[in-house]
Amino acid sequence: MKENIEAKPLLFPTPVLVVATYDVNGEPNAMTAAWGGICCSDPPCVTVSLRKATYTYDSLMAKKAYTVNIPGVKHIKEADYFGIASKRDVDKFAATGLTPVKSEFVDAPYIEEFLLNLECKIVHTADLGLHTMFVGQVVNIKADESLSESRDLSMIEQLTPLIFTPDNRSYYSIGEKVGRAFHIGKSI
């Protein structure tokens, strides 16, 4: 038997994404967001949803660009910090020691130490209530060369990406491979 629980944003897994922008003064900033993901395959687009109260919101509206940086387990402390601190109070890159690098493709920095960075131009925004959804067309992806060095592991195993659980506000890493998509269901 199932019970009804209150309506809330509860979907698994929820990726941990670090959104990087330049503010209106051209200073790099980054914030952690869990409300986001793939929203279109052609053209390739991803979405992030942010509250208007965040410092990053104004930067997105002004610059019309952002990068999505995928933190791995190795950078969990920095990813969490990017979600706690505000650029209004502190230079988060100076505090973490991470390196913002100017994108060649969009007016936003990417984070050098993270192994995968998606460079996005904003093609659509939607005011949804507490959050505004920013749809970014992926115009380029930066992948650390180490991701292609080991052919024995999949990219996800090399990245060790983090996921967030809204129900208990905790981070997890991606688990083991359990089957090949578009293959295991053929035997039904």
C-alpha cells in the first residue's frame, strides 16, 4: 500500500552542478545548483533553475551565458562551499583555491580543476515561481584529457560525479553499473 506525501521537488538522482558566471563587473563567480539537467538533445541543451535572490541570477540575466561544471567526489568540499557562500560576501574562487578560466565560446568562466565543463549560451528563460529556469544551449564541452586516457572505465566512473538528495539534504556518489541501456529490456 502507498501513502500520499506532500508535493515537493523529489526526483532521483539530482545532479550536483556548479554554475559559473561573470558578474556585471566581470568578476568570476560560481554557485552550486541541484535543480538542473538535460532538456534537449538537438540542439544539445541543459537547464539550471535558480532563485532570483541568488547573486548568480543577476549575472545570468546580464551575461546570457554560464558554464556547468561537474564536481567529482574529490571536490565535494568546494562544491558544498560554492552552495553555502555568496559572492556578495566573499570571493569563492580565492577561498577555495580553484581556478576560473575564461571560456573561448561564451561569456562565462569554467573551473579548471573539474574534469568536465559545459559551456552554454542562454536561449530561453522561464519564470516558474520561486525559481527561474535558464535553458542553455551547449556550444562546447571541455573534457580533461584524463577522461579519455582510460578506456577501461566509463566517463561516469572516472568523473565520480556527485548527486544530491532533497529528502535528507545529503550528497552521494554514483554507484555501480547495473546494466546496458536499450539492451537489457530486449529479453522481456
